[in-house]
Amino acid sequence: MPAQLILGGVLTALFLAAALISFVWTPHDVASLSIPDKLQDPSATYWLGTDHFGRDTLSMLMVGARTSIAVALVAVGIGIGLGVPLGLLAAAYRGSLLDEVVMRGNDLIFAFPALVIAILITAVFGPSALNAILAIGIFNIPVFARVTRGGALSLWTLDYVLAARVAGKGRFRISYEHILPNILNLLIVQGTIQFSLGILAEAALSYIGLGAQPPLPSWGRMLADAQTMIYTDARLAILPGLAIVAMVLGLNLMGDGLRDVLDPRVRRARG
């Protein structure tokens, strides 16, 4: 097993564990303000200190991990749930009007980055974690549609697919019985990459006030709150920044490791 897959898996598992534990326990209540305890250094009571409102930093990081992971996970789920079927349809009917409509629709969405989509959604519905999910999820749809279509097109000319067509199977049945299982490795690797990008996008949207709203903690919101305190207590900016870097690094390492394990071309080149 590749070392990068192990390291990436360990880093990702640590943050997932922190997020899951935060559902049932945190050292302190993240919604509780204690002004007399503001800007406390790390101690036995506050393991990572407190922020300028007296909130426990470790508790904020744990719940912030839950927020970031939940937003990115649901957004990737939207991209997979809508993008993969569209990509399979476009590949099955390659060269047709349906293929052209799907691909041009993808180009249209790509013309508007996730941040621009978030601003448009926020202008109509207001800032929230749900709107961040919609913005990131919409941007993920063409990503998975393109990856799925590209992987599927390389399989439609293979002998076993031609044999399935000769046997009388329709395009839909071939897509889900023969094409999809053979491109799962591509989708898994792309999923980990988009998951890491979703973490970054959520942090960026929260940083500018378009993501999760107070009192719900978010790593991006923690960075935004700490920017005015950088010279007073740099710890407030360093800790959430390190959390974002470590989470994204872990997911990227895990994605590279999964590619090495799942891609037969890589295995043959190394074997």
C-alpha cells in the first residue's frame, strides 16, 4: 500500500473522527461566550486557548471540521448524483444533440466559478451553509460529467461492450452494468480531489461571509474573525489555517494513493 495513501488516510481519519465526536462531545459549548476568559493561552481548562469572545478554540475547530466536511461531502454528492448520469448519457449518445446539450451546459456552468455562483445565490436567498452547498455542488456537476464522459467514451469501443450490444442490451443498461463499474476508479479519485476542493471552497465562502453563519463555527469564519487579531494573538489564525491545510493535504495524498492502487496503468508502470 502506498505510503501517501496511508498518511492521507490517517490525516483524513483524524478530522473525520473529530467531526463525529463533536456531535456528542466538545470540551466546551461553542455557543457560550465568556468575555472574562477571552484570549486565554492553552491550559488544562482550554487546551488550545480561547478566542476574543472567550470561546474554546479546540471546540470551535472540532465543530468547524464538522461544518466543512458536511458542506463538502453533500456538495460532492450533488456533483456525483447529477454529473455521473449526465456523463454516461452523453457518452452513450456521443455526437448526438443530447451530447451537445450536456457538454455546452457544462461549459456554461464552468464559465461561472463557485464563488460567483455563491454570490448569485446569496443575492437571492441570503448567506448560509445550505447556499454554499448549492454553489459548490452546482460547480461539481460539470466536473463529474466530463470525467464520466471521458472515461466512458474509451470503453464504448471495447469488445465486451460491443458483445453486450449484440446481445440486445440497450444503452442505458450497458452504461450502468458495464461502463459505470469500470470507471469507478476514476470517479473515486476525482471524488477525493473534489472533496478537498470543497473544503477549500467552503472555507473561502465562509471567510467572505457567504457560507456558514454564526453561531455555527467554520474554519473560514474563524480565519475571518482572527484577521484583526493577527498581531494580538496569531494562534487564532494559525490553528484554523493549519486545520484547512492538513485536511486538504490528507485528501490529496489519499487521492494520489488511491489512483496508484486503482489505476491498472500505474500499477503496470511500477511493476
